[in-house]
Amino acid sequence: MPKTFRRIVMASRPRGPVTAENFRMETVDMRPLDDGEVLVRNHYLSLDPYMRGRMSSAKSYAASQQLDHTMIGGTVGQVVASRNDYFKVGEFVGGMLGWAEMGVSDGVLLRKLDTTRIPLSAYLGVVGMPGMAAWYGFNQILEAAAGDTVVVSAASGAVGSVVGQLARLRGCRVVGIAGGAEKCEYVVKQLGFDACVDHKAGNLEADLAAATPEGVDAIFENVGGACLDAALARTNAYARVALCGLIAGFDGKELPIKHSRLLLLNRLTLRGFIVTEHMEFWQQGLQELAALVASHQIKYRETVAEGLAAAPQAFMGLLQGHNFGKQLVKLIS
Amino acid sequence: MPKTFRRIVMASRPRGPVTAENFRMETVDMRPLDDGEVLVRNHYLSLDPYMRGRMSSAKSYAASQQLDHTMIGGTVGQVVASRNDYFKVGEFVGGMLGWAEMGVSDGVLLRKLDTTRIPLSAYLGVVGMPGMAAWYGFNQILEAAAGDTVVVSAASGAVGSVVGQLARLRGCRVVGIAGGAEKCEYVVKQLGFDACVDHKAGNLEADLAAATPEGVDAIFENVGGACLDAALARTNAYARVALCGLIAGFDGKELPIKHSRLLLLNRLTLRGFIVTEHMEFWQQGLQELAALVASHQIKYRETVAEGLAAAPQAFMGLLQGHNFGKQLVKLIS
């Protein structure tokens, strides 16, 4: 048992953009395990856009991150001590232990991970919460059929990349929206999207129109704002919109939907969702995703920051779109 | 057989607000009936907000109104000549004969109306298309349960008044939004809504918040813009939005949805619909509405303009909210 470990707490709530001052690194004492408890050394932390919402005190679907508490977040790691019969030292586990080198769990929210076919880090991405968000929104909301045109924003990201590949496997025409030529090239050449529009190129509406000659039947929205409006402008009748994220709207910016009229004219159905509220699908979804990853039918990419101290900067970069694929923090080498 | 009849055609497309110059009255010759045809004298014309959309050449769900053609619209009247075995002279029928004193139909879109329990004019309102829009959106989209709070905009109108009364019969708390104190008083005292907010009073968001102490579970939207945003601001988790109309957005005004973030945070489902695309529900819906009207469980109100020449002005008034309840034009005295 180590005597101490390091963690990062939220030191203050952001006013506008997140800054380094909103975080504080602390060294805390390890306490002895109680009966039933497990000590886990975190190998990877997950950084996700939803964390920005939690840092605000505004009403949200999730409880606010508390001041001076460990930043919440998904983790994968290895059991280093256990007083729980189900978890053995050395086993790989996923949990919600937050931005910390180690964590103690009563085991309720831990699950064992099989790393024989799937790398440990992928359980925070393509076969974890982001992958499930893609799987749920695509399968339970978009109802896309072969031949439909599907638009996915943040197309190179942890969620969007999976949505697009699921849609390709379904036989849809898939058009991504991503920030920058390099991401767009990756989305088309590596992930197999039919096209990808660079929203930084300055002609989003026109470029998306050119990439969707038969209109748009389904939108998987991770960004909001101009991305969503550009996709709405191309909708066919009865198109569906799965609203998964609005990363453009962090930092308190208003994010009006300009083309509200099209929701009526094109008889659209739009649904916002939070994947953690649909746990009944997780077993099925994660099994399907794991099989697709193991057989290389779904590819993924990671951006890995090194060491706990790098987490705040990596998180700020994620909110700016500096990451390329799933943003992780690696804690052990 | 009369030798001529009068009609109103669209003389030009509106640029911005509709004006009298967009219409032209014409006298046309009556032609002999072909085999299978029916001549109907219109007793009432229906005026409806959707007609504004048709007058525009912009893409819409319905074909554009053609220049120099009779303004399209629902009608009720009486058969005055028939070469169709199914329709007899003297029978009351509903149809889509447009802004005209008379019309010839091949019978396909005519239906016989039973005026023994329901007044003829009601077939253009509470037991016609507006009533069905209310019935469909309320029953097939809002999924409101007893105890839910339902917000209805244009609450005194042909659609909103029916939505609110259906919701009251379901045991919901019903809060209307209407323009002016007189309409609000009617909505509460005559229609039995729990509350009604006057959007002209200048405190829409605050007044609606006060009227919805337990938040909002379902929104039936006829107006859009500030009305929709005020209701979205009060939504509880998993609230539903039936988007039936956006009358605030005619005349080319942008109608942004300001509170787009709430669509995600509160996991809302929003669906735009056009009731004429759901004919499979009409028989059931109209039977239910007719029974409720005949037993006085649903009340309705009409604003009746007199004579064909009054139709353009009445239509412009409708778009400004000058009507009170269903706007009709009465053609025979």
C-alpha cells in the first residue's frame, strides 16, 4: 500500500473559458481499506466534454462537480489491494475514480475488463461511454437505413468516429464535419466516411450542401450552433436529429438554432439524450462494439497526455478541439 | 345552375406582410358538370395560418399556391347540382374548394357532413383540420399523463383551445399563452385552463414561470419564437414538444430557438408534424372530437367575417392574432 497519492480537485468554477486556476493538484494520505473495498491504481483517465457542464453550477442533468473534490471522471486501472472477494489483485477494472492516481471503491461501480482482445484504454472510448453514446444515438434515435445520408459533427472525435463507422456498416452515406484538413482526411481515408467538411474552412453551409446532394436524413449532433444549422438546412422530410452534445455552447455562449422553421417544415424529430440514462442497452451495445473493434471493422484514435499534472491542459485543449480522437491521460508508463 | 360565381385568386406573392394587393376578386363562368361531378355552394370558408406558407414560393411541405389560381382552403357547403350518384342535391359536404362562392368537385375529396348534432361551421374547426391537429399532436406526440403540466400557445385559437381542453379532460395542469387579457380570461373562465399568460403584457418568461410552479412536461407549440423559448425555459426532464405551427415566423422573420441547450440538458423530444399526413387517425380522432363537442365537453368559439370580399382582410387579421377562436368567412346568410 502506498502512503500517499496525488489527485486534482476543482479549485474554482470557471467564468467563461476553463483556466488552469480552476484546478489544484493535491497529495492526500492513503487510508486503510474497509471490508469490501478495493484499491485501484488508475492507468488512464478519460477526459470528456460533459465534464465542462459539471464544472458549472447551472442546472444540468448531472450533479455539479463539488468544489475541492476530486474532478469526476471515468478511469481504467488495475487492482492493487482488495478486501472484496470479487476483485483480485492484478485484475483490470473500469470505474469512475476521477482525476487521481489511485482510488478506493466499494466495488459497486467497478467492472472487470477483458484486455485480451481490447486494449485497456479503449474501454474509456470506443467500447466505453463515448462508444455507447454513439451506439445508442445511432441505433435508438436515428433509425438510419441503408442509403440514408447521415451527418455527424465532431466526426473525428470519440463519439462521432464511432457513429460514422456504424453508419457505414449500415450502408448509409456518411458525411462528417470536423475542424481542420488533417481531421477531415483522417475521417475519410482512415474511417471510411464518404465525405468530411472542414468547419474551419469558412464555407460550412455551402460545403455541406455540396457533400449532401440528396439532402440529409439523419443528424448526429455533438457540437451545435453553426454545425447543427448547416445540417438542418439540408434536411429531407422526416429527418431525425440525435442531440448528444453541444460543445460549441460551453463557456456560456448562447447557441441559438437559427433554422427552427425547418423543424416544422420538414417534420423533423429531435431528441436530446444522455447515454448513462440508458444502461439497459449497455451490455448489448458494448458487446457489439467490442466485436467490431476486435475484428478491426471499427477503428479509433487516441490523444494521450502523459501524467496527472497534464490533465487540466489536456482538458482545456479538448474543449477547443485540439485533441484528435479520444482524449486520455496516461498515468503509468 | 348559376351562370357565374365569384372567387379570390392570389394576384402576387407577399414580400414581407400579406397585403390586400396580393389578392384579386374575379367573376368566372360556370361550366356544365361532367359525369361524376358535383357542384357545391360554399357556406363557410376556413382561414388558416398554413395558407401563409403556401403563398410563399419558398420550399415548404405543401405545394405553393399558384399565382392567378383560386386561393386554396377548406370549405363546407351544400350540394346544388350533382352528376355523381353518391352525392345528392341538398346534402352538406366538406371539401377543399378554396376562396370561392361555389366549386366543382369530382367527389374524391368531398365528404358528407352530419349537421344534426354538430353545426356545419364546426367541421372547419373543432371537428375539422384544426381539431385534428390538436388531437394528433396531443395524443400521438405529447404523451401527457394526469398531473403533467402542459403549455399551449395561441391558446384561444382553433387548435390551441382544443389541445387545452383535451389536456384538462386527461387531468393535466394546462397553462395557455394568448395575446391580450380578453383572450386569457376566455381561456381560463370558459375553456377551463388552469392559467393563461398574456404574451403582450411584457413579462412572458416570468409570468409563465409563475404559472408553472412544477415546471413543464409537454409543450404544444403554435407560435414559436419567444413563446417557445419561454416554455422551453420551464421544461422538466424528458418533456415533449409538439411543433404544430410557427405563426410568429411568417413574413420571413428569423425565429431562432434561443434555449437550444435545454433540448439536451433536459433530454427533450421535439417533433414537427403536419396533420394531413396522418389521415390514418382522422376517423378515430374526428369521432372522439364530435362526441366531446356534442356533449359540450369541448367548447369552441368562432370569428366570422361576412362575404367573400371580406376574406383577405380577415386573413391578414388572423396572421396578426385579431381573430378570437376559429376564423371563418360566411358566404350565405
